[in-house]
Amino acid sequence: MFCSGCGDTMSSVKYLTVPVDSCGSCGGTWLEEGRLKWIIEIGPKSLPTDRVKKMMAFSRVAPSYRLGDDETRRIVKCPYCIGIMRPVNYSANSGVAIYKCINDHGVWVPKDGIDRLVLFIDTWDRLLRENGPYYAHLAQLERKRFLRKLTL
């Protein structure tokens, strides 16, 4: 199989017990249909701490939650149908580019994208778990405000 990002050959490896295809040249990862869901389910529980420390290292550059121009202009082709894959910002504000095949063959993620995605999901899960009661209360207030607008 060829790499969607650079065209080089890919090798089969495991990412947290999930079989994926990885490129040795550009570091991109091809995930067949459904494998991204597996990684999202098991990833936050099993991401090694050394990877987390590496990704959380202090940086003078402010994080961007939008996709950069290099990500939106990159041309990525599906290895199965050779169709152009479209870039998607996972969860609309994660800053992690996922290139999705329009025929649902799978997704391609650039180098370190899966680690960043798993860390993003883990952070949000922890935040929502810790602050769940507050968000539930805010949701009730917002619902009351919305219903009040409907009755006026």
C-alpha cells in the first residue's frame, strides 16, 4: 500500500494494540474504516506517559485550534480509490487534521496527529468528568431561557 501523504510504501504496525499502516518517510498513518473509533475508545486509557510529556512540552508558540494553510492545501489521495481526501478538523476545534476518504475507505492522519488527537480527547473527558455538574446546571438554565423565548 502506498502512503496517502507522500506516496512512499507503508508498513503494518500497531498503535496501542490497534493495527494501522504507518509511513516511515513522512510519519503519516492510514486507518481503515472503524479503526479511528477503536483508537478513540482505548487511547485515553493507554497513552504512554512519555508521549504525553513530549506533546505537553512547553512551547513559546500559542496553540492553534484551526487547521493551518499547509493542512487545508495539502493534497492527500486515498490508497484504495485514488480519490482526493478532504481535510477535517477533528471536533471542529482540536487543531488535528484528519483526511477522510469521500468513499469511506478510511482516514489518513499526519505525523503525531493520532497522539495529539488522543491527548485532546483525554483532556476533554477529564474536564467534563470533573466539571459535569456545573455543565449540567448551565444546560438546564439555557433550556429554561430557550423555552422562555418560545413562550414570549
